[in-house]
Amino acid sequence: MMDNYKNKIKYMSDLKIKKIDHDVVCYGHFNLLHPGHIRFLQFCKKKGSSLTILLISDSELNKNGHNDFFPELDRAMGLASLGIVDRVIISEDNNISSTLNLLKPKFFVLGKEFENSTNIQIINASNKMRELGGDVIFHSGDTNYYKSELTNNVNELSIDNNINLFKEVCKRQKIVISDLAKKTLSFKNANLLVIGDTIIDQYIACDALGMSAEAPIVVYRELETKEFLGGAAIVALQIRTLGGQCHYISILGNDDNANYAISKLNEERIYHKLISDDSRPTTFKMRYMVQHQKVCRVSRLAEHNLSKQIENKVISSIIDIAPKVRGILVSDFVYGLITPKILDTIVSEAKKNNISLFGDLQCSSQVGNVTKFEGFDLICPTEREARVSLNNKDDGIEQLAYQLIKKTSSKNILMKLGASGFIAYSKNKNGKLTREHFPALSKNPVDVTGAGDSLIASVSLALSAGFNFMESCAIGASIASLAVETVGNKPVSKERLDTFLEKIK
């Protein structure tokens, strides 16, 4: 199999000897393959019968001062292993125009970020393609927020591949998987404040009885119900379940759901400051399910602005608790709790007390803007949330992350990609970004409702306990994979994490 991959790899000297037809040629360094690259290559492949990648050589990267790239043969092998790639050409002199003149492709495809490039090589290459009668296309691949079940059947083979990718990430980052479980003992030394919207999630199990005779709808019979803490409350609960100390600030209505939330928080020994607001009910979400399939969700909530009196109570609580914690985690579901004034207070108190800031904004059905988390140590947007916040629907994931980290001045970003896992971006002391793709690891994803909550909770806890960023992401990927394997928003225990890491090892 390895030899088959090698047969796809050519140098320019090989091409001068043997004539090969080329439909589509694309260009780049492709240092670390991630879902954004795959989207781009899939788009390229659709343009013709064969796909050739013109790969920037080591000598050219070194000439431009890059020293954090894998060797060209390693990069070429990774690309050649993809079924959609027909050949990889390593460009020794990086003279794109002369290469295109030799290959004479119908299409030359570049990432969207090259469209307004002033790089003379790109300009000359574009002119050469026009001279040859071919087309230059600037595109970053089609955006897919959710993979279709028709093309994304979870099976042992794909999960085994993801686990191998996860191990490769750990190896690159010098993470010893067997040591991670031991290091999680330090979670008990971390103390965080979680602030955000409390949600009570109710799951209603149903039987489908058949079509109604009165209207074209399915009739369901209710079997049983079960309630879970949700929203920012489950984030706090996940931190506590993993052994961390946690304070919690939120707003509740004056109702039975508030009493349920208080009793659960007391039961788990989470220190809380819960402010009652008679003008709004405790947010309550009902999910109707047949077996493991959600068929409908109904929400009971209020989204109006806080009164000045309630806002001042929240601010007073933040000022009181902030000196006692190492980090503040904002879990904002955009229901009105995180006002501009409250966010300013959080940032101000963090600076005053040298506290880390972690932010997660969830707006699947609400309207929010993740760029309001300025100067945070970590933000965790979905790709859709990032695109909406930046008003950017065209650029690739890489450019999207660069723009977001620049606009927010955040140190780290987790770009959540649903079934494709997430990409971790980190800005080092020199301002350069490093990145790693952490694939999804779950064999039996049953309910993805709590994946994002468990991810932000575990990564923030690990960072607060002294883990480095990539170690924290490895913990987060593991926790998220376990969280989606049960129905309902249930926290993952440290024992389950330890068992999972042992199996991965």
C-alpha cells in the first residue's frame, strides 16, 4: 500500500521525461491535513477527471523562514494516501508558471485567501493560465455544517482511523496518553467560576402511533419523561464531576424548575449564587424522542434585557467571587444574562486578579456574536458561529480562524466542526499560530446535545489545572466523545475518562 502511495508522488524532473495529462491542478504546502483541506480537495476533484497537487518544497519553505513544517515527502505521502488525489508534484523551484506551462491544466484552483494576493508568483501563474486558455478558480471548498448520514456512517474502520489520527496528534505534541490520566489528579487544585444561562432539559420518550386522520402529521404517545441540568449548569456540573472546584452564577425564575436546579447544584456541592428574576421563567426545553431520534423540541424561555437591579446583583456576585478562582468560564446561550456591562465586569475582574478567561457562545437557534469575547484565553465557536460573527461565508477554515483570533485577540481557539471533531489553534509568544485537528472519537454517538458543553468545561478545567493547551484539547476530545454516547446531558466521570484513555493507549 505504501508503494502505491509513492507511485503518485513525482518531482518536476520526472514530468519533463514523461508526458502526463492534467485536468485540475491545485497548490499549497498542506502541512497538517484537516477537514478544511479535504473540503478544498473535494471541490477541486469535482472540476475534472484527475487532480494534481503542486506541493511547495522544503527548500522554498526554508527560504521564506518557515521551520515548523513536516518534510516534503511526509506531506506528499499524506496527500497521496487520499483516494481523490491522483498525483502529487513536489515543486523544487516553486516556479508555478513554468510548471503550469508544462502541465497545461484546464483548471488551476487556489484557496480563497489567494484571490487578492500581491504575491508575484500567484499573479504570474494566473496570467499564465489565461495565456494557456485555462481557468483560475479561487475557492475554499463547500461549507457543510452537518455531515449527511448517507455519507457519514459511523463504523469501526473510520473510528479506528480517527483513533490513529488522535495518537499521531499526541505524538507530534509530545503527549504521553498514559500520563494524562495521572495528571488529571491535579483537577482538584483548579477552581473556576462558571457564569451563564441555566437550562432544564426534559427528554420525553414516545411511541410513534401512526399518521393522524385529521392532518398529515405523525401521532406520538408519551411513555416517560426525565429531566437534566443543561446550559451553563451542566458546564459547572462537568467541572465538579471531574474533580474541580466550581462556583456558579446564574439567573432563575420563581418556579419549580428553579427548585430542581438548586437541589441538583446543592447535591453536587457546587457553590452557587442564583439570582431570582420574577419576570422570566427558568429556561425549559422539552425534547420529544422516539428511540434515540429527536422528533421535536419545544422551548419555554424569555430573552428580554435584564433590569438594572438584577444586572447589578450579578455584577456584585462576580466581584465577590472572582478573587477566589483561577478562571472564569462564560457559557452564554444568548438569553440575556451576559449583558455588555456584565461582560466588561468579567474582563475587568479577570485582569485585576490575573484570572484566565474562557468563553463559549451557543447560538444554534439564537443570534449572537462570538467576537464580543475580546482578550479571552480560549473561545470555542462552531464554524457556523464564526462565519456569522465575521460575516464570512467563503474563506476556508484556516483563514476563518486567523481572522477570528486577530479580531478577538484571543490566545486559543477551538473551531468545532461537528462530526469532524475540532481544530485547535494556539498563538505562541511570537504571534505565530500552531494548529492541530482532533478527530471525533465516539463509536456510538447517541445524543450530541452536550458535546460542546463537555468540551469547553474539560478544556478550561485542564488549562486551569496546569495542562498545556494541546494536552487540554486531548482531554476535551476524550470527554466530548464520551458525552455523546448517552441520552441526556450527563457529566462524564473521571473514572470513565481514565478507562477511555487506557483503551486508547
